[in-house]
Amino acid sequence: MKGVAVQIRKDWTTLWPLVVLWWLVLIAATASTVQTFIRTDEFPETSVWPQLTRLVCFFAGVIFFVQDAAVDGRAFWRARPIPGAQIWVPKLFLLFVVFVIPGAAAQWWLTDYTLGYGFLRASIVAAAWLLMVILAGSFLGALTGSVVRSVMVLVGCNIALALLTVFDIHPIPHFKWSIFLMPVLAMALTVVSVWLLYRYQSLRRAIPVGIIAALYAWYAGFQEHWFHSYWGYLPQQYERLTEAQPKVVQPPDHPVAVNVGYEDDEATGQPVVQLFAEIQLPNISAEELDISIEWTRLNYPGGIRYSGRSDRFPPNRPFTSLSKALDFATESDIDPFYIPLVEISQGSYDEVRRKPGELELDLVVKGRVLFDTVDIAFSENPVHIQGKRNYEVYAAVLSPEIIEVRTETNLLKSESNLSCGVLIYNPASKEILVPPIRSRSDPWKPRAMLFGRPVGWLEQQTHRFVSAAIDHYRYRPSKRNSLGYRTIPGPVNENWLTDARIRVYVQAVTKPVVHTVRLTDFRAEDWTKAGW
Amino acid sequence: MKYAIEATALSKRFWRKTALSNVNLAISPGTIFALLGPNGAGKTTFLKSAVGLLRPSSGTVSVLGIESRLLKPRDFNEIAFISEQQHLPGRMRVGGLLRYCAGHYSNWDEAYSQALLDQFQLSRRDRIGALSRGGKARLRMAIAMTHQPSLILMDEMFSGLDPIVRDDLMDALIALAQDCGCSICFASHEMSEVERLADKVAFINKGRLVCCESTERLLDGYRVIEVSGSPELLEQASRYAGVHKLAGNREWLRFLFEFKSTGELQELEGRLGSNSHVQIQPAGLRQIFRHLAGRERPEVLQ
């Protein structure tokens, strides 16, 4: 214990300036995110803070371990009565306490403040991410014994990643590489470290280092998979779905192409356009729904065809390619009012309900389904509704109790297919109406998030208010969230509904749009289906 | 007998470069041993192999009877390795580093530590990063000596230091060796410190052990001889066995003479005869060093 104590005291003399820097960055990142959230009601889409926080953590690990490198014989502890464990364990402990825990706490607070989650998972995810970043830096520092060499390795890894992306004309064949990239890099470091230790020192020292490094490699791979990261999640899902042949169907009772569009007058004023495709995925369980589109081919009437591919690798924005097609359509002379609507959803509602929370979220973002190529043919007689401030709301998210909502302006229409999220809330009573949600297995899982840039951030951007309400309802039903709202299960009376607002979330091309509608002349009891 | 250091057929290769080749060396306890050799000869590799910082490619090296590969951290309570390349935590103060060491060494002598600080004119409040090169050398030495190890290995500790610091360190080392009887093995280029400190000298060149003698015997085996006489005589003298030319012209010749016994020296004197003027002087380690390194540089003819 004495050795550990003196080691921590020694390390602190080196670490404290980095700790001060880290805390400043953390405070600035959190404040910046909160400020953006307060101003725009959204998380910042692009921000330097997430990258900065990761860089600070990475270099803290490097700098902290460089001075006590494992292989370099110039380290002070070498050739002294100091076991390696007494060097590294206190270091990792110190890094965890002063870097990871404050980072996780900040994330927890941020999540609670902005989303009203107040939930531990976000902070655990943040901690896991920070730990992975710090451990990567620590390993590099311990192995190279030099900040410059560590930076060179980091740059080399990024170049390798860039090359992998640049030469990836069609990403599918290389998906395996990208899945295993981080674990392979970690394993390479493991092998190199063991080899260095064996060659220059002894096998006795190499074995424990090798075991630790291999555990880290496993952790990196596990982390990549577990938290559905950019590199690990989609390809693996693709592996499971390649044999499932997607099939676009046209339900006989309504046209495939439906126009949806309106000018949002409260948020950005950006036209909101969605594409939906009714697609059957035979032999795929509901758990496998959360996948992206890779290629899209739109076949317009008259033989005009547009092929689109997501410009991101791997594509984690399902509608990127489709939105490109839309741009094409609206900028061309085909038909300025012809905006196709394609819905992607899972077939069986019962199947969807197996994991309600997760799947509801997916359905709200139109169910992300990964295809190699999607062929979508449009109706010869598309529905034109130019100028109509009309769109469809399917309220399955909030259960059947509220699927019919009438207003005197006919702004909302009930009994429609699910297309977006809707939330009824009463600003006067500060209550959010959340009907009971039947959950057979897991409750809704908030996605991984790191300083305002969640993994799967699009979903949360779009539905955070709904999700927060649901989450709040599930976990802290009796308390008010950070916005001061309390969730109630209903039913509500007519007076409550008269003061209520409906908040509708519609998937936008690039960002979600929130539309708020005041409910008037709402009849809660003796109401009939809207005639429209 | 348990040697302080014992190398048996020690070899170390880095890729295709052979740093040490079949080195056999034994250093008795209590000896102050100097490793000499030009840059890249393998001195540092030998010392690092001895303390386990490098793994021998073949052969073995033991320190205090323990094979270097099997050295455990606790063994370094009795072994000190000092190198100028060793990192010191620059953000710490001297006192903090000494406390850190005291927490790890089981035989740390706090009173002796303070005495060494006083002797080396170091303050516990000094920030290590702000110390001069000499100051850092003193600090390394103080840490190495405070736990009074049985064996001290030093790699180029005196290079680049001013004479005052060198004298301070050497005095301290000599005192420690006399008081505790510890063994010291050091690699150095500084001939003056080798002559002053070392009981025994080993010369390594291109990874091979060229010679290993006591300092006294090594110096006794060489003489610097200056002869003046006829050109024929000088020409003849330069061809004698053991003669290594240092300088000369048509009228005089200076050379290093290597001999095994005093008889050989007397024989040479007899050969040079009474027709010449012969002046015999003891050889310095620097001249012997140059000769063993194969780098005799003829002096400018005058």
C-alpha cells in the first residue's frame, strides 16, 4: 500500500495540469451543449467539443504513461525495486477517478438536464467510451515511450482508416475489415508489445502485459459492438440480413406515393419531406430491424431512374440517399409538386410490439432497414396535395388510446399509418400525456451518447421529447423532469385537452422539425371519427 | 564464488547488428570495474543486459549470482543502475522524488540521504526539471547511493560534467566503495576517472571483449618510447614486434611499446643500442585506448 500511495502522489505532480485542462474542457463542453440546447432545443449537430474531449483524454493517457513506459529502459522505475503493477494500477486508478468519473458525471447531468433522463446508462456509456480512449492513449504511451511516436501511430491509424474509406468503392465487401479494425489494431499493439518485451526483456514480463493488452483488445471490440458504434454495429447487422431478400410491396388500399410536406412556422421553416417504403422482410425477427439503407434506386414514371448511395461510410443516415433523390426530383422539371413518399416499416404489428420501446423508436424513424439495393417504383398517379398543410400522424408510439385526435382546423388526421411521433402535453398543468405502454421485455433503451453527440443521435434528435417523456414515465413517473413536466397516464378530461398542445415530430431531410398545434374544440367524451 | 557480475558467452543482436558477441567476463565483489570502448562498442548493451533491461540473444549474464532474466524488483534493493539517459520526473521536487524512492526501497537510509544531499549541495525544494545536468547527475548518484547497494552499475555518468561535479561524484563513490565494500561497474570515455577509480579495466570493441586486466597491469604492459638516431635505425625500430608508431620523422620516432614482461622491454632497449637516444615513459590509458580501438592516429610529423 505504501508503494501505491507514493506512486499516486508522484503521478499527481505530473497529472494535475492535465486534470485542470480536462475539467476546463469538460465544463466548457457541457456549458456549450446546454447553451445550444436552451437556444435551439436541440443538441449541437456539429461541435468541436466531443473531439476535443476525446483528444484531451487520449493525450492524458499518452503523457501519463510515457514517463513510466513499459518497454523503454530509460523509465525511472526500471531497474528499481518497483513492480510494474505498482506503477500501472495506481495510474489507471487515478485516470479513472479524475478523468472518467467526472466525464461520466457530466454526461449524466447533461442528459438529465436536457433530456430529463436522469438515467445511469448514459453515464455508463460515457464512462466506457472515455475509458476506451484513455486506455488506448495509455497503451501507446507505455509501449512507445514517446509522445511523438504515439502521435505518429495515431496518425497512421487514421490514415489507414481514411484509405479504407477512400478505396471502398462499395463498402459492403470491406465491412468485415471495418468491423474488426479497432480490435485488430488493439491486437496488433498487443502482439507488438509482447514481442518487444520478449525480445528486449523477458517472457515473464511479456506475458502479463500481453494478457492485459489482449483484454483491452477484447474490450475495444466489445465496446464497438455493445454500444452500436459507427464502425461496429451496422456491418454486423448487415451480416445477419444479407440473406433476407427485401421486397417492396404496394398495399392495394392506398397509393404508394403520397405527398407530405409543409412549412414549419415555429422552428426552421424548412420544408419537411419524408420518404416511406412499405417493405416486407421475410424471416427477420423484430430485433433485427434497426438497419440502414445502403443503395437506393428510384424509378420514376416515364423511365427516369435515380440511383443514390449514402455518402457516409457506413451509411448511418437512412434517408441520405433518398433525400438526394428528392433534391433531384425537386430541382428537375419532372414535376415540382411530385414528392414521393415511401414508407419503410416492419410488417407485423405484433412482431413489432415484441420490443416496444426500441422498435417504436425505429418505426418512428421509419424503421432503418439495410439493403444492398432498394428498387422503388412510383405510382403513375401520385397524390398531389400542393399547398395543403396536411400530413399524417400515426400514434402507435403512444398506444391506441390517443390515435384519434380532432381539431377544427383539420390539421391532424387520425387512423393513419405511423409516420412520426406525437406528444400531447399541457403547458398550463405542466403535464405530458403518456398512455400506458405495454412492455414485455426491456424497457425503452436510450442510445449511447457522448457529449451531445449520441450514437444514433438522429433518433434522439427527432424524438427526444417523446422519448424523454416515455423514459421519464417509466423510470421516474412521480417526479417532474428537468423541464418541469410530469407524465400522466390519462385519461384526461376535456378541459385538460382544451389547454393542451400537440407536439408532432416529423422526420426532416437533415434535421427534425417540431410543430406545435393548439387544440381547440376538443371533445374528449362523445366524439366521433373525423370526417375530414 | 559469487561474482558481482558474471557474463558467459553473452551475445546480443539487434536485428542484423551484433552489439555483443560471446563476451565472457567476471567481476569480483568489491571491485571497481571500468568498461572502456569506443562509441557503439557494446558497453551500454552489456550494462543493460546485466540489469535485465535487455534480454540476451544468447549466453547469460548474472549479477550478484542472479541471472539477469530472473531478476525481480526486490533484487534491485541491492543493485543500482545509473544512466544519464534515465528519465527523472521533471515536475517533482528533489524531496518528493526521495520520498517516492523511500517508499519503494526496503533499505533506504534517510539520514544518509540527507548527508548525500548536503554533500552534493542539493536542496529538497529544488525542482528536478530546473536542475542543471550536473545537478541531475548528483541526484541520480544520491538516489543510487542512499540505499547502499552491493553493486552499482553506471553508464556514461561522468560525460559532459564539469571537473568539480566529476570530482564530487568520484569522491563519493570511492568513499562508498571503501565504507561498504560495494562493487562498481561503470562504462566511461573519461580516462582520467578510469585511472583514478578503476581497479580493473575491460576493453570492448565492436561487441567483443578485447582485454580485461587490472588497471595497474594494463598500464605496466605499455610504454611510450621516443628514439632519436639514424633513419635506418628508426626504420628498423618501427618494425620490432609490439611497436605501435605514434609519431616521428627522419630524425626521431615516438611509439607505444606493448610487452608481456620486463625482459621484452630490456631486449628492445638493447636492440636500439648505444648509438641512439632513447627516452622511455609510462603510457597513459588514452594512448592504450586508442591502440586497442585500432585507431592510432600518427601525430603530425615535425
